[in-house]
Amino acid sequence: MPQAVVLGEFEQFVLSALLLIEDEPYALRLREELGRLTGRSVSRGALYRTLDRLESKGYVRAAVEKGGPARRGHLRRRFTVTARGRQMLRASRDTWMAIWNEVAGVLD
């Protein structure tokens, strides 16, 4: 039997939210989107630890850029989901869907 591919729940949330906010992929906007999607508040520490972990796995790429006038030029990181990150998110979804398809009859 092949080994199941499943990302952690929060990793899936972060990757999904990043895909939804590709026009503004910064941590503050990401926290807002995660709150909207999950109905939960997200600590900055948990978010940055997860982004760092996803980056070390090659699922997210971070680029440092100079902030605009509102940030008075302070640097910020722009996050992008990599092709590998998209692949892993799809694989995780497929694994969960297979599990849910088997469990559906038990739940109903």
C-alpha cells in the first residue's frame, strides 16, 4: 500500500490561504485570510513558524522586498506557493478525500 501524503492541518490552511491571496501575499493579509477561512485568530508566531517550515520543505518561497510609504520603507517578505507546494497540497487533498469517502457511510 502506498504511503499516504498528508500535510498538517495548519500547513494546509496556510497554503490554501496563500493561493487565495496571490495578489497580496504578505503575512498580515495572510493572517486576515486565515481568520476569515477558519473563524480562528492566528498568532504571528504560529504563522511565521509555519511559513518558515513550509519554506524549508520547498513548498513556499519567500522574497524580501522594500515596503512602500505606509511601511516607511521597512522590509517585508512576499510569500509564494511553489509548484512543489501545490503538488503536496493536491496530494494531501486526495488522501483526505479517499479517507472521507470511506468514512462517509459510517458518519451518516
